[in-house]
Amino acid sequence: MGKLDGKVALVTGAARGQGRSHALRLAQEGADVIAVDGCADVPTVGYPMATEENLAETVRQVEALDRRVVSRVADVRDTAALTAAVDEGVAELGRLDIVLANAGIASFAPVEDLDDAMWDDMIGINLTGVFKTVRAAVPHLRAHGQGGAIVLTSSTAGIKGLGNLAHYVAAKHGVVGLVKTFANELAPDMIRVNSVHPTAVSTDMIHNRKTYGNFVPDKPEDEVTQDDVAPLFQGLNAMPVPWIESADVSNAILWLVSDDARYVTGVQLPVDAGSVVK
């Protein structure tokens, strides 16, 4: 018996990285999955986004766990596409119990260089997209009358400020506001809403030349290595690690969406190697 037998989970940003990890962890515990990803590059982001091939690989890995999965390509900013993806997934899998609004991007600039396009893409995906995901899902969570669980992916940047990330910090703080509001609004339906706040996670969002270059600005981007940036990332955390693994976040999310946390709602759970207390 898995902790999530008979449940259906919606995961955005499911094609790779944390999203794929979350989908697989929940599938390991018995959940069927609606896997959604935009699968298109964002011009203001300095690293490639996931592809449809990445999303197909997530599907393959979920199916290898003998779970059902419905995948759709949809940008979380696109209300029509996102709502259709959720509706079609629920129609095929029969219900919805868990929502992981995980899709997100990262980019870096000091405030004077942070142009409108960077701001709009960041807020659109990392905040408005989270809202639109929950809005599309709530009618399905309510429909069966058995409650549910929502986890919104924030960041340590949703708890404290970080330089060159005004747009990212604003979005991730905004996610906390959504958590606190939705937790109150949905509590009468026994739908719980929480957020996770990871430090740097070992994914493509971190391991790319653009992100590395932001940490070592006095060296050409194409020459900066992981060894160069690891001590700098480690300096952000209290524990002596530069980044955590996606599985560390997935395990925290599994607890939050399971009956083990059945009365936990409205909380901000850091998974951060002590970053926010440093």
C-alpha cells in the first residue's frame, strides 16, 4: 500500500528537474499523474527550457512505475491551454486530489538592468502561472468532496531577499501570499495549501553557464565551471553543501500531501540546508 493509492496529482513543470522528481515520487506512492509543461524556451531566460522529448521521458518513467499518466504541453500563463490540460487529465484519470504548482524560471539582473520583459516573464510564470494553476484545479479538488492538498513551489527567496533577483523574490514572496489566502479559503473543503522553499537545487536552472556567470562575473561565462561556483553556493547555506537534490524537495512534498500532514495547512516549509536561518 502506498501513501497515495487512488489519488491523482497534477504537476506543472513536469518535464524535467524538480517537476519530474515530484511526479515520480508521488507515483512511487501510488498516485496517477497529470504532467504539464510549457516545453518552449523563454527569451529572457539564459538557459534552454524543457522539451517535449523531456516530457515524454517523464511519462515513460511514470508508466514504468505502473501508474497512469496524462501529459499535456501548456504554458501556465495561458489560461485556455492550462485549463484544457487540467480538464482533460481529470476526464481521463477520473478525479484530482493533489496539485503541485512547480513550473518556474530563473534569471538575474540588478534592478537598473531588469527590463520589462524580464519582469513580465518572471511574474507571469512564477506567480500568475501559480495562481492560474490553482484556479484551474480547485473545481476538480472540490468535486469529489474528499478534500485535497496543494503545494506551491516558492524558494528561500520567498522568505528573504537576494541580490540581482528583485523579480524572482517578488514572485516567490507573492506565492506565500497565495498560500496564506488559499489555505483560509479552501479549508472548509478540507483542501490544504502549503509551500516549499528550497535553497539551490541541482537542476538545469542552476547548472548552466548563465547562472554560473552571475556568481563569477569577473570571468567569461563559457569558462566558469561548477567547481568555481560550488563554494559560492555553499556560502548561502548553513550546512556545508552547495545545493540539494530534487529528491529532497520531493520527499518534503510527499509528506505535505499525504495523510501524515492531514492538519498541516498554510505553512512555509524550508528545504534549504539552513539557508534562511543563516
